[in-house]
Amino acid sequence: MLGYVIPLCLAMLGAALLLAVARLVRGPSLPDRALALDTLYINAIALIILYGIWQGTELFFEIALLIAVLGFVSTVAVAKYMLRGDIIE
């Protein structure tokens, strides 16, 4: 049963990633693009963790943690840019 569920979930997360990329490219405003970027990295984390469960290795969990940290930093940078117009003061 699990052999069918994990590939199905991987496919659905892949579709969610593609939709987030489409919103990132096409987004009409900067806040829409920032939200798409957040959604993109969260979906990437979920995809990598699910793939790690499927393969049975712990290496992918460390990669997902690294992506989470980079995603947080990029969200803070984009929010600071939207508020002040400059990232580095």
C-alpha cells in the first residue's frame, strides 16, 4: 500500500511545485511573488523529506533542514526589501 501512496504524493507535490513556480514568474505583485517563494521552498522541503522516507536514508532530512534555513533567510530578505526598499542598511 505504501508503495503506491508515496509516488502519488511525490507527483502531487511536484505539481504543487510547478504551480508555485508559475505564480512566482507570473505573479502580478511583489507580495504575490514572496508568497509563491515561501510556498515553493515549503513544497521543496516536503518533496525532499518524502523522497527520503521512500528511499529510507537520512541524508535527505539534512538537505531539507538546509533548505528550510535558506528559505527563512530569503523570506526575511524579501520582507525587508518590501518594507524599506533596501536589504542591507
